[in-house]
Amino acid sequence: MRKHAFGMAIALAVVAPFGHAASNASASLGDFRFQLQDLDAKDGVTASYNWLSGAQSGVTSLDASAADQDGDGSASKSKNTSFFSYSLNGSSDHANAQASIGAWSQAASGSAIGGNSNFAAKSVTGQGGSGVLGNLQLSARSRLTITASASVLASAVDPGGLASDWSKALASLGLSYAYGSGSGAVSQSFTDSLAASTSAGGYYDYLLNPTTHRMEMTWVAGATSTDSRSRDLTVVFENTSSMTQYATLTLLTQVSGVGASVVMAPVPEPASALIALAGIAAMGVAVRKRQNSEA
């Protein structure tokens, strides 16, 4: 029994403990503003715009997935219309993800903590495709400027060793339109986006504890890395024709990240290992003497 306990103590001295990685990310769009301008005040046409829904306005889709070494959870939703309000969540033991679309607000977020975990979330509305006319209608000789506040955040902490931790976030505002033919044809596509990404690390080591004056396994914090950004995104729909025209406004928020595997700390330096083993040996001698005296 004593040999077994002593062997276990030596094993614990030379095998490093484990640590968990962590990451999180978020992206959002909100505070939409619309500035309408009449390009020809004398044409008798009042400048105006309208938002459209239905199958010809584009597709709304949301996805959220979270997975780890023990399993995964995911959810998705798609509808053939723009600006469809919905929210969903995906979760596992070590990770979670959310995606949502509301009344002129949109977001995606997620987090992962160890366990070989990862997350991904995406919300998008106004996806174009076959048969899509557009989700925005603008009167003749008018200009509409669309502005939204975007915020993205990516953060990561990693114990280092055999794995790496990272996260990414993206918020995007897109607009496309085409009208006319021949020499008078107009075709425009704009995208204004904001992105954040990061990775980070840390590790365990055998260090002297100033309180106990013993060599102990200690977490040495790596730099917790965070990338956080915010700014306005802007796109412009300009209709210089004499007819009402259509455009497709696309809103996108997307995140992904990894809370990497549980990783082992580095093997201690020879001097540290010798000190640790010497302490264990002394402890074994003390235990042996006490058992002999009791006998």
C-alpha cells in the first residue's frame, strides 16, 4: 500500500495538470437610420421608399451550433422573406451559440470553454438568389442612405501547450441593385463590414509559493486577448432613373470560435522536479518513521 501511494505521488509530481481554454464572440447591428434625398425637386415626384417582404424580397436564415467532445447541439431556421424576426440557440456541455433577428436589430454570439469545444452562429436577412426582386423600393430620382451601428467582439484565453484558442466576429451591411439597359444600365453592389479576431495563450508551471515556501503547480496567466470594435456602417441606394427601382439590402452577423482541448502543462525543469521529488521523499520518510513508532 505504501509503495502504491509513493508511486502515485511521484507520478503526480512529473505529470502536469490540466487547464481549460475559453473563447467568446459577439456581433450586432442596430440603431438603423435612413436619410432620403430628392434628386430632382421639380419633377413632380415625391421622394419615398418602402420595405418589401414575401418570397421575392430575399431569404432570412439563422444558424447556431455548439459542439464538444461529449456531443453537440445545433438549430437552424430559414424563411423565404426578408426581415423575418426570429431567435434560436444551440448548446452543448461546454459551448453555446445564439442567433437572432428583430425589428431592425440583429445579433450573433457564442462561447466555448474547454472540452474540445467550438461554436458558430450566423444570422442573415435579405439573401439574394433566383427570383428575388428586392426588399427595398425607391422612387424615381431619389437617393437613400442607410446607416447602422455595428459592434463586434472577439475574446480568447488559452492555457497553452498542445492547443490554441481563437474567436472571430463579423457584422456586415450590403446593398445591391441593377436597372436600365444598354448604355444607360446601372449596376451597383456595396458592402461595409466590421470584423474582429483574436487568439491567446497561458500555461502552468512549477513555481515557488511565497506563502507555503513550496514548489507548487501554478497557473501563469497568458495575455487574455480581446478585440473589440464599434463603428457605423453605411450603404447608398441611388435611383437616377425616371421609374421606381428595387434593391436588396443584406444584413449579416456571424461569429465562430474554439475553446480548445484540455491541455497538459509543460514538464517541469530538472531543478524543479528534483525539489519536488525531494519533498515527496522526505514526506515518505516521515510517514515510515511514524508507522515504525506505532508498531
